Amino acid sequence: MVDNLAVDAAKDVRPPIASFGPSMWGDTFTSFSLDDKVQEKYAEAIEALKEEARSMLMGKENSTTDTLILIDTLERLGVAYHFEQEIQDQLQEIFHFHSKDENDDDLLPTALQFRLLRQHRHFVSCSVFNKFKDEDNKFKETLSSDAKGLLSLYEAAHVRIHGEDILEEAVAFTTHHLKRMVHQLDQSPLKNQVKRALEQPLHRGIPRIEARHYIVAYERDDSKNELLLKLAKLDFNYLQNLYKKELHDLSRWWDELDLKSKLPYARNRLAESYLWGLALHFEPQYSYVRVAVGKIVQMLATLDDTYDNYATLEEADFFTETLERWNVAEICRLPDYMKIVYKFILSIYDDYELEAAKQGKSFAVSYAKETVKELSKAYNKELKWYVGQQTPTFEEFVTNRVLTSCIYVIISMTIPGVKCASSETIDWLRNQPKDCYSFC
């Protein structure tokens, strides 16, 4: 640890300024114009196809395996949000009354049922895979030629929890055989699915990106359902236009602020920031969440760059103290560039307060502001470690790193747009739960 004199001597030293290139998107979204008539046609066509797809999903003649495959297809195509209640009802019935499928010894439906039930918060024991092991407690080598079954088990193994050794083994087993097998498969949709899964397991992917990949693969599948494919394409295009409109509105907001010229040391990454919100909630009813997250992530990038790339230690201390007071009247003690950052933060939370009141979520405002204050302190602590050339303990580093991950700031920003969020949610978040990512 360096002494205080060394830290004091560095208080007026500005860190090396990082150079960030301009946004690759230019004015792509600023110039976008949404055609409402096109959107209306998409919406009408989607509604008509939804009814037919719903009838398929609720068909009484479907076997358990048929229903599971259909639900999986709807989810992979990105249209399952249209049938949330129906899917919930079907999985509830399967969980309670059809724990044993007619193809109980078949790996594909067993693994598929396990994964879908777990992803929909039904606990299923991993012991369902014991029957696929041999006398030596290893996965049967006869499974090594079952490409579809291996792929299903591979995806299922990624929803494991700590201590499920059989699923840890399943990851290694399926990865080994799928890597070997992918070179032997002909140029088929299955080969592309295997390659994609090895690159990005479904459970760890961003739903919209995974849907885009799967639509292409599904179109090449001889067993595809033309109605579902058409629904997926229409829905994808409809939502894509909605996202472009949201990016258009965000771009106008960002251009009016003109922080690109006022704070040249900070990143201009608005489109990338918006993708954080899209990754959290892609459904049309979460427009507020996507836009709000886009704004807050761009703000967080600006704040991070202020501490990391420009502020002296003394300026950072002043800024942290001033933000703690959360009073625009205190702004006079800051240097000019920090006044801009300070006003930027306060303006975002002024808008947040209005939206929270509108949605009956004013209880979230004080907590949302508190998360930014805590983040500012965490950034300031990191700067002091860097400037003072100090090495924190592992515990100190991890505790601070949780805050600088920005998870609490981002979650708090989404609350006005999430119907289920309540004052109890805030109480839960104040305890900094380890599983807070599940809220997203």
C-alpha cells in the first residue's frame, strides 16, 4: 500500500485519455421513418396466424412429445410470447400429470422436457438422466450416434444448478461427441444447429439473436411447419420496425443533448446501449424498458469514462460528494465538464421520477437514485486504487466489482416498465441478492 503523501501528490494528475472511435451507426436510425400502414398489415396478418398456431398448441390429439417440440419451436422462432398462458398451462399439465412420456427411454424428449420445465420454473430432478448411464456410471456409448438426442441433452445440461454432477458430465460428453459428429453431418439444418449450439448454447443466448439464427435454420428444414415459419417472419419484421423506431427516438434524444461534442473523452455507443435493453425484454409491451435501459447504459458509459479516462482524483472526489447530495444547486463547485455530466444524470432521473409516478411506482425513485450514488462511490474507489497504485483485498475487489457491474442501476431503471415490480421488489434489491439477475 502506498502512503497518503503519494496519493495526495497524484490528486491533480489526469489519467491517460482513451481514444474512442465514432459510432459505426452514424445517422442510420436518426433518418428512419416508421410506416404505420406496413405495421398495421403485419399486425393483422400476425393475429390471423396466431389463432391457427394456438389451435395447434392446444390440440387434444397431441402427444406429450409433440407438444414439447411445438413449444420449443415457438420459443426458438421467437413467437412464444404470443402464447404465454397456453404454454404455461400445457407445461403445468405435463409437469403434474405426464412426468413419464410414452418415449421415456428416448433421450431427445426426456432432455427437452427437462429443459423446458426448468426454464419455466418447474423443478425437475436431474435423476431423469440416470437411465442413460451404464454399469460403470458413464453415459452409454450407444448415445454417441444420436445427434438430435445429444443436442437436446447438451442444451438441457446448460440449465443445471450447482452440484448436479450428472449434468456436468453431460456437458463434457455431449460436447465431445457433437464436435466429432459435426464434421460428419451433411450440409443440413441439424449441422448448422449443432455448430450454433457449440458456439452459443441456447440458454446463454439473447432471444432475438437466437430467433434470427433459428428462423434461417428452420426454413431449410424439410419438416418445417409453413404456418409457424410465416408467423415467425412476420413477427420478426414487425418487431424489427418497432426497435428501429425506438432507436430513432433515442438517437434524436442523444443528438439534442450533444454530449458527443461536449464530452469528447466519453464513448458514443447509443445503439450498443439499446441492445442491453433488447436483451432483457424483446416483447413489444416493454418499449419503455428498452428505451430506458438504452439511456441509462449510455449514461453509465459516460460516467465510467469520466472517472477512468479524464477526472483527476480531486475532481472525482468533488463529483462523488456532489452526486451524494443530489442537488443541482451544488453544481457550482464542479469543473465545467463535470457540470455537464451532473446535469445529464439528474435529467435522466427527473424523467424517471415522472414515469414512475405515472405508473404508480414512485416507491422506486429513492432506491434508483441511491444505486447511482453507490456506483459513483465504487468508481471513485477504483480510481483511488489505480492512482494510488494500491491493491485491494480480494473481498474488497469483489464487493466493489458487484457495484461497478451496474446491475442494480440497470434493474432499478426498468421497474416503471415492469408490471410485477412492487415495493417488496425494492426491499429485496436493497439486500443486494446474489440472484438479482433473475429479475431481468
